Amino acid sequence: MTTGRRGLQPRKQPRQARAELTRQRILTAAAHIFAEYGYAAGTTNRIAERARISIGSLYQYYPNKDVILAELLIRHLDTGGDAIRRRQDEDEPESMEEIIRGFARPVIANHLDDPQLLRVMMEHGPRSPELLEKVARHQRERVAYTQELLERHPEVRVEDTYVAARLVVSAVELLVHQLIAAPDPIDTKRLENELVAMITRYLTAAPGGTGGVGRPRDEGRAPGGPGARPS
């Protein structure tokens, strides 16, 4: 990702349907151009031509292509966040395996639109403070929800549910992001199955593991000792 704070906000926020349509045309065109030509050759002239607008019209909305890519990143994050929240509002499956599958599937789906564009976003996405805060906020929401679920699910055997929640959220996000954007991407169904199996086994491992993994959360603790939960 590129760094810096210069001009990462759109110049013009559309207030009418026609203006919003123009903005969406620019973003759609940019997604195709970045995927087709890469970021360096994905010029604003090419984006304007693909969107069938003048370069002057494009600059009324976006001062440069960094801002356009930032907007595409925000749209990607929002789409993924909305999908996860919809999943959280549904009735939970009983098994931990199906719960984890419900985490993984929408994340995979959100990365399938265009792996080429995903690579561009990974390599060149600007690191504005606003964007970083948005990423952090999404992460905090998912970790809090996941920890609460791990605390109450009877199949879960990990000791440290906070660290476990962070591991689960990061594993799903980062592995899906990396493997689908790879030059030789993994078949998505196989990726889903193996990712779900890996995380489920970690969370539900039978007693006997070392380092706290694999033990029921309340076993092996002396009453009142370090880490003991209040009764």
C-alpha cells in the first residue's frame, strides 16, 4: 500500500441521482481499468474514457487515481462488513464448524469479483488515516462478536478467547485475501473447506494439548489462581 495523507477525499459528494450515477460509472470503470492495466498504467484518462465522460468531469469528483482506489477499497470493506453483519443477525447453526463456515463464506464471496483488482488494492491501496481507522473499526467489531461467541459455545476448548477471536478473524481475512489474489488461486470450495477445518480443529481440540490449547477453559486452574474466573 502507498502511504501519505495527500488528497484522499473525493472532491465532490453527489447530491442528485444523476451525479451519483456518474460517480458509480467512474468507480466501475476504474475497477476494470486497474484490473486490466494495473495501477501504474491505469491512468485517469483511461478511466474517463471507459466511463464515457470527459477527463474534466472525472476531476470534478476525484482529484487523482489514489482517491479513486481509496474509494474502491472503502466499498470493498463496506460490502464485506455488511455481509458479515447480515450473517450475525441470522440464527446461529448449532455446530462450531457451521458457524465458522458462516464466517468464511461471505469473506470469500467478497473477494471473488476480480482477483486482479484485489491484487492492485493489496499492493497500491493508500494508507490514509481515515481508511486505517475504518479497517481497525471493522476488526474490533468482528473480534468482539467472535469472542462473545467463543465464550458461550460449548464446543470451544481454547483458554484465551480474546486471542483466539483475533486469530480467527485475522486468519479468515488475511488467508482469503492472500490466496484468492495469488497468481495461482485455490479453488474457492476447497479453500473454504480447509480453512473451516483448520479453525474448527483449533477451537475444539480435545483435552491434552500444551500451552493452554486443547483444555476446557476452566480445567487445570487452582481455585483463586492466576486466570481463574470469578464464581
